[in-house]
Amino acid sequence: MILVRRRSPLFFAIINACKERNLPIAGADLLRIGGELAVRDLVALLSFLATPEDDLSLAAALRSPLFGWSEAALYQLAQGRGKRPLWRVLEKRAEQHEATHRILRDLRDQADFLRPYDLLERILIRHDGRRRLLARLGGEAEDGIDALLSQALAYERLQVPSLTGFLIWMEAEEVSIKRQIDSASNQLRVMTVHGAKGLESTIVYLPDTTRPRWQDRHEIVAVDGNLWWKPNKDRQPDALSDTLAARRQKEREEWVRLLYVAMTRAEQWLIVAAAGDVGKADQDSWYNMVSAGLDHAGATRVEFPTGRGKRMEVGRWHERPEAAPTPTKQALTLPEWLKSPAPKPAHEPVDVVTPSALGGDKALPGSPGEGDTDTAMTRGSQIHLLLEHLPDHPEKDWARVAEWLLRDGDLAADQATRADVLKEAANVLRAPHLSHLFAPDALAEVDLTAPIGTRRLHGTIDRLIITENRVLVVDFKTNALVPDRPEDTPDGLLAQMGAYRTALQQIYPHHQVDTAILWTRPARVMLLPNDLVMRTFGRLDGSDDHT
């Protein structure tokens, strides 16, 4: 980590020097979108697309990595054109610059129809702009490109999207983004001390430690509640001089606190240097402060490659650690299965079927609300939800629980509907002859899957009661019109129960598997004959092998 006091020319000189030596550097810690070269190139192209007569923007775009024109090629196109726009000249010489003209013509045709974000995406992806910019400007240009795309999306959320409006919006907004750099990465990080608060690094460099320039640029000074105009130093009254001295002392204390922040960012090594004038030994430069501290701590004077300096040595400093053994490369023999294509699956994917999708009628003819299927299904789901959860709560809390369950989501209900479905569910739960269905040993909402012929069944059983020799499947039905006999039950419901029985017979081959329907309107359980449900299931399932 390299820390500086502010983003001065030294800050950018360090970044450029690291790049020249191909050191892995993360770039500046604060990204100003408008100052990024990649962003300026893209904005220049957008400006041309918005205003084709903008010769300067077109020239900047042609010279950018997006098109890669040389200075000579641009001069040959521009010189001698008179007052003609540069774009008109390029159109007439389209055969000489076919690739450039094709891209610009495509973008010009789309500029009036695409949103700014889509137009940028077209430049970067379809016309290879992102790869070209990164190849010329390096990986750090990607942050600026992504930030520009984010700004385009932000603009579209706030304004009616238009290319001209976006360009004006970008000029009016000076957007800065703080880079989020992974502290565990091996990249050099150049940042200000203020920006490094809370961060640490194994090695920290402090190159910006020259003497400060104390400049009080405020011409108006508040003294005891009054405002004073600040005269020259030799003409200042004592009250004003004391106020300025106190303010100077406060700034010095903040200066020292900032040095403390910078020094404590280092976990192991702290290297202090100075690029510039450090002043006299008694002056308040960070370099002199650290130097005096090293002297007081008994530092050793050392000849470094860059000159004479001081080093605080702890432990056996001069003993070099043993070099780690260089790992030897061994030929890796890959097993044969890694070299051959994966075999095709032994079985083709099976079709999945749900019991409710087997077909057949689900309600008796003439049932109230028969035409409004969606409303009936929603009401049924609401009652199912209450019957699933209310048994876990005391009866006095049922109204509160029902309000919470049916407050939001797809099953949300108004007060009247909530009262209606709660009344029906409560009647079921209060019925003494149904209490065994909601006992603690009864399983609720049991997911079930099993193979059935060439298909696989996936379903959910409302209540499953398993005893030593018997398995009872109970499904809740909220039909308004309830049959008097099992034989009058709609075929779709019988087939559904037959599917459940077929699946459970495979899971419990030594149990008797029975099925029943709990009709919630009359709070009545109807036990279904096994031969009836299996015969109906076999007919609707398209097979005759279900017994």
C-alpha cells in the first residue's frame, strides 16, 4: 500500500511509474468518471452520434482505440475539406475506410432508436469496443467503462432516455466512485491516508512526507462571536493573533493524527521516504517527525540503495530466512476417463406428472362458482394453508394467525374473505370426529415422489397417518357441492387418490394403503374404496396395470 496526503501530481506520478515497470497496480483509489480516457473516448463517439456535424468529437473518436486511426490518417481525411463536415467527407471515402464507415453508419442508424445504455452496449460488444479499449488502456479502464454503463442505467431511471439528454446529464454531473479493492489481492494500492482508514497492508510506503505549507486562506476570522477582516501579520491585534495561533495549533494536531493513521496501516513493514523538501529538522514535516522518533528509539543507520537512512531493527534482522525449496515439476498422467467424452445417460429423462394434472373433472356439475376456477382455487389454497398451520396454535390465537398468513403474497385476502375461510377451517378443526387427523402424530404436507410406469409422480399429501399395519392418505377438498357417495366423486379426484395409493404401495409394500377425502364444507371424511380409485386412476393414466 502506498499512501499519500492528497491526490497531487506525486500521486499520479507513482501510478504511472508503477505501470511503466509493469508492476501489478490497482490504479487510483477514487475514480472520476469524466476523467477516464475510456469514458472520454466513448462520450466523444456518443457526441458525434448525437450531432454528426461535431467534427472535434468525430476526430477524437477516430483517434481513440475504438477505431485506432493514426494522426496521419486523420489529417489526410480532414485537410482540404473546406467547410464540409468531417462525416460527409468520410462517407464519400467509405471505400477507403470501409470498417470504420460500417461501424459509424450502423451506430448512426440506431442512435435515434436505442436508449443510451443499449447504444453503449452495441459499441462495446457488437463492435468490439470493450476489447479494443482494454487492449490499449489496460485492465483498469474497465472500471470506468462499467461506471459509465451504470450512469446510463441511472439516467434512464430518472429521465425519459435520449442520447442528447444523457450527454447533457453527464456534463452536469461530476461523478466519482471509490474503488473497492480487495485487501487480500497482491496488487499495489495507491491511495490517500484518509481513504485508507480502516485498511491494513503487510508493507506500507509513505513517500509524501515533505513539510506542510500552512496557509490560512480564510480572510474573515470569527473572534468572540465577531467577524474580523484578517490584516497583515504585523498589523493584527492580539485577540486575532491568538485566534489564528489556536487554529494553527488545531491544524497541527490534526496533521499529527493523520501521520498516526498512516503509520498504523502497516502490519509488518513501514517504509518512509520523501519526494521533495522536508525542511529543517525542527520543522513539522512527517519525514522529520519519523526521523526524530527513530533516533529516540535507537534506530540503526544503514546504507540503502537509494542513499543513507535509518532502520528500526527488531530480532535477528541480518539473518536471511531459509529459501523455500523450489517445487519440482512432475509429469501428470491423466486417467483415460478425463480424455474421453462423457457417456450418454443410460436412461432418457422421464416425464414428471402431478396427481392433480391427470385430468378428469374436479367438481360435480352445477357446483356454485364452477366457472370462476381461479377464485375457487385461491379459496381452496387459503383453507389448506389455515388447516396446515392453525393446529399448531391455541384456538384463541387462530384469528391472529390467519390474519398473518393471509396478509401478503398470492393468497392475501380481505377481511371478509379471511373471516369466511377461517370459519370453514375452524369448523373442521373443532369437529371431534376429525381430531385424529390433526393429532401430533399425523404428518402434514408430505412431499411424495415415486416411479409410476414410465413416468415419475411428484405430489404433496395434505395429511398422512401411518400406523403399524395401515397407511391412510387424506386429501382436503373445498368443493362447494359435495357428493353423497364415493361413486359420485368426480373422476379427477378419484384418479388423484389412486396415484397417491400407487406411489405409497411402493414405499410401504407390507401396509394396507387406504385413501380418504376430507370435505371441508360439511367437515366430513369420505373413505374411498380401493378398487374405485385404482380403476379410475388406471383409466385416466392410460394404463390397465394398476391394482
